[in-house]
Amino acid sequence: MNESFSKLRTFGSMIPILWRISGTALVVLIALTLAQAFVPIAQLAITSKLVEEAAMLFQGNNGDGMRGVYLLVGLQLALLVSGVLIGAVFKYTQQLFNQRAKLYFDELLSTKVNRLPLSYFDNHLNYDRLQRTSFSMQMQGIGIIFTVLTMIQNLITVVGYMVVLAQFHWLLSLGMLLLVVPMLGSYLYESKALFKLIIRQTPDERMSSFISNLLKSREGAKEIRVFGMASYLIAKWKRIALRNMDRLLSLERKTIGITYGVQMLTVMLLSVMLLFALHTGANGGLAIGQYVALAQALFSSQSLVQGLAQGYSNIHQGLLHANEMLSFIELPEESGGKGDQPFPSPIKQGITVEQLTFHYDGAPNPALNGISFAIRAGETIAIVGDNGAGKSTLAKCLLGLYKPDKGRVAVDGVEYENIEPEGLRNRMSAIFQDFVQFPFPVWENIGLGGIDELGNRDKLRRSSEEANTASFIHKLPQGWDTVLGIQFDGGHELSYGQWQRIALNRAFYREFELIVLDEPTASLDPMTEAAIFENLMKLTSGKTAVFITHRLGSCRFADRILVLKDGCLAEEGNHDELMERNGEYAAMFRKQAGWYTKEWEEQALGV
Ligand SMILES: Nc1ncnc2c1ncn2[C@@H]1O[C@H](COP(=O)(O)OP(=O)(O)OP(=O)(O)O)[C@@H](O)[C@H]1O
């Protein structure tokens, strides 16, 4: 009962969505469905009459001659023509509705995904769910409406047939009803089992499509060739794909027996009903026209009942998908936070981090463990530490992308939680290790940093001078209008370092109060790196900046250095203070410095 209620609720929640997609199309579809349902019933009545008239005509007993027959044939023709017309309009409206729905759901999915907290992407279960949801939205979500419409149509026709049959003998209507029940059961079983399988197969499906895409991708092409991994990866993909196929076929074997067994029963029941009708006819209970109409009703009702049962199971499956989709839509959004205070702009005191702890879902240890420090307004801070020390996680917390599990991050004393989310976003800028390479023109690649000034060529030019990208942009084949990357026709590929400079320019194109640069110069040549860091001071003057780096030489540009170790703040101070302290930082710095100076010479000499 509870389950049925929740299905009804799901269906109820779908209706406003379908209405939003296109109310007019929905109304037209419903009207046409109802009209279509009555066509076969009318056909049946005409057939019965026509056969009677024809029988009399053939026996030479028809007083009216051909007049009555012409009328009936004319009516039949009119019905057939209207059936065809209704079908054509229905098909077009359905296509229109489908296209609009695809657009609607694609937009809904992209919008929703981008409103979810970043931490949503840290859990593999969410990737599975996302994959299923996009499948649900594309394939099944709106399918329900057409299934329901077809079912209503079939139901009206079947009931109409039953009324016609009941006029001949009530047992015939009962027999027809008996056809429905077992069929419904078998289709229902099949659809439930299929949905369970879809849930179970999602991780495998994702893995197999990941490998299959990798095998065809530009990113994978180099390593796959160098390491000769192609056959290994194909075999790995095939193993998973075969496993999926086996599961599907095993389900098919299971359900096929049940479904087709039920169909055999139905066919037998149909034959019994026909025999019964013949018997009744032989005893004078049925005229020839009635018998023909009855046979027609029985045969076409078999496919109608089948459609009804299939529709029922499709609805069941569609509702499960719709439920998945609705629960995704209802996921709490990032902007659902309670913050309503404006971002303190310009920052006067600075940013304070108190007892910040952050734990990734399912990770054994916290990535950040009770970190506290303060950044003064306008200060440039370097964060250093080993791989996995927690630097990028801290950067994301400073950007407000992750909410702390414990502790707080505040700007000028206002906790991030209490700041209006849009205000927080608008006042921050960043560049990440895995920045996006947009296959768009240069101006758009940079302009996206400040959407409001996206096409402001003067500002773009000024910003590229400041960010030191102007010199190489001018050398591109179409200058600012050069499309970057070779994914699309006419694109021009950049080196990774050049891409990074474009991404840096994008970060500085924004009007920001705080900028976080996660390894901003990792792929840059030493000259460019030095130029960027010297420039960084100018670009960030009066602004608060945090950069993560593994090249400790660049820390000399920072006012202060934070050293992270295993998610904790191990040391804090400027370069000289930390060298004097002779701790983690000093050890790391000496190691790196050694690469270039004494150790290098010693190693070269074999000392
Ligand atoms: N999405 C995630 N889910 C679970 N654990 C994660 C996730 N991302 C990072 N971690 C873990 O959190 C810890 C800190 O990772 P983080 O990326 O912050 O380190 P990092 O100091 O930036 O490293 P690197 O110098 O290699 O970039 C690591 O132990 C890492 O394994």
C-alpha cells in the first residue's frame, strides 16, 4: 500500500514537470489519445454491420441494394482516414515533446550538478547515481507519459470491446479479463528484475565506458602507445563488458520462460473463447456479423492486453527511474546555505582559520586536522608540504568549496557559512592544477574569468599585458580569435605551459579579493615562472593571495609560508625564520637547493 502510494506520489510530482516542458503538447497528446481509443471500437461496430449487410447482399436479400453498404464503407473509410491523421499529428507532437523534454532535462541536470557542493564529486556512489540519473532523464523520465497515454487508450478500447462482447455473452468478457492478470504479473516481474540489474551494473558500466573512452581519447593515446597497454586495456574492458552481458542474458533467460509461458496460456484461452463463440453461434445465439466482430475483438484485444500489461510494467520501471530523477533534483544544493551577509569588500583584517578539520567521505584519516592560522589582508601566503599533506584540500576550504567538518573559516570575522553564497564566489579567484582547457577562442578562454566583462576587448588586452600573455597571443594565427585546442575544426594547439598561462590570465581577469593558486607555475619554463612570480606581486597588490607550490624557490615571493604535514600545520613563518628553525621547511629547501648547487657538483664528480 505504502509502495503504491509512493509511486502515485512520484507520478504526481512528474506532472508539473511534464506540464512545464510543454502544457499545450500535453493537452494535444491526451486529446488525441482519447480520440484514438474510440476508433477501433467504432470500427468493430461498423465491421459487424458491414458483414451482415454483405451477407445479405451476397444472398440477394438486400432490399436497399448497395446504398446501405456504401454508407458503411464510407464510414469505415472516414474512420481509417481519421485514424491515420490522428496518428500523424500524435507522432509529430510526441517528437516535439521529446525534443523539448531532452532540452529541459539536459539543462536541469547541468544546472543541478553545478549547484551541488563540490564534495558531491568525492564519492564514487554519486558518480554512479549521476550516470543513472542522466540515463533516467534521457530515456525514461518522460517515457512514462507516453506509456500512460497508450495505456489509457488501450484500456478504453479494451473496456469498449468488453462491453461489445458482453452483449454477445457475459462469459466472453470475463474470459478477456482473465487474460490480463497473468500477463501483468509476468511483465511486472521482468521490469523489477531489470531495474535491479541496472543498479547493480552501474559501476561496471561506468568502468567499461571509462576504459572504452580512454582507448579512443587523445589524452590516453600517448601513454597507451608508449607502454603498449592497448591489448591489456581492451582485454580488461572486454572482461567487464562480457560480465555485464552475461548478467543481462541470464536475466533474459529467467524472464523469458515466465513471460512466454504466460503468453502460451493466453493463446489457449483465446482459442477456448473462439470455440465457445462458435458453439453459441451454432445454437443460433450469434449472427455471422457478430461472430466476425467478436473474432476481430478477441484477436486485437490480445495485443491490446499485451500492450496494457507491458505498459503497466513499463510504468513501474519508469516510476523507479522517475523516482531516481526526482530524488536527484531534490538533493540539497550548495546555495541552500543560510548565509545572507555580504562579503566584506575590501577585506580589512584578513582571513582566519580556526581548528579546521576536513574529512573526505570514506577516507580513513582526515585530510586536514585542526589547522589554525590567520592571513592578514593583502598578504601573500605560500603553502608547501609533501604530496598528500592536505594543501589542495586547504585551498578548497579557503575558497569555500568545501565546508569544514569542524572549525571555521572567516573573513574579517564573518564566517563563510554566514556569507551570501554568490557574494563569496564573486570575490574569489583561483587556478587549479587541473584547470580547464576550453576549446574556445583565446578571448573567451580568458574572458570567462569575469563573465560580466567577457567580451571587453580593451580590458582583455590590458589584462593580458599584465599577466604576460600578450606576447604569445599576438603570435597565434588569428590572435585573440584563435580557437584553442585541436578538438574542433580550425583549432590551434598550445603547449601545456601556454595553456597554464592562459588559465592564469583567466584567474587574474576577475575582480577578486582573495586568489588561490594551486601550483600555478608547475609547467612553466624558469624564465616565465620568474616573470609570473615577479608579476604576481603586482597583480595581487592590495589583494590577499595564497599559492601552493612544490618549488620552494618561489616561496621568497611570499610574505609567509605555511608548511603542512599529514593534514596538520607543521610550521609557519617567512623563509628566513623557517631556515633558522631548521625544521621541515629547511630540510626540504636544502634538498631542493642541493639539486642545483653542491649536491649536483658532488654527484657529478661521484663524491
Ligand atoms: N576526493 C578525495 N576523496 C578521498 N580522499 C581524498 C580525496 N582527495 C584527496 N584525498 C586525500 O586527502 C589527502 C590530502 O590531499 P590533497 O590533495 O589535499 O593533498 P596535497 O597536499 O594537495 O597533495 P599534492 O601535493 O599531491 O597535490 C590525501 O591523503 C588524499 O589521499
